[in-house]
Amino acid sequence: MSSPPLLVIAGPTATGKTGLSIRVAEALIGEGIRAEIISADSRQVYRGLDIGTAKATPAERRAV
């Protein structure tokens, strides 16, 4: 049994990784491919720390 493919989006701060990951996931879902985003950003995982993090909106998080 093979594992599902893993796509890693990495890069420096403020380069658009969150937005890109959402667009990629939406495109995959549109093609009928299951997609899930797992964020390992050290700032985005904190509740209430929304300023300066480019955190995905609640609507974006629900969609993917």
C-alpha cells in the first residue's frame, strides 16, 4: 500500500505560502483529489495572534 503524495510549500516569511497552499488545495479538490493543509507556521498556530501572520480566514480554513 502506498502513501498519498505529500506536497511541501516552504519559504521565507511573507512570501505567500498560505495563499498558495489554499489555491493548490482548492485546485486539487476541484479535480476530485482529496487535499488537507497542515500548517507548521510557528506564529499561525496561536489563537488570537492574527495580526502580522497572514493567517487564513475562518472561511478559508473551513473550505479546505
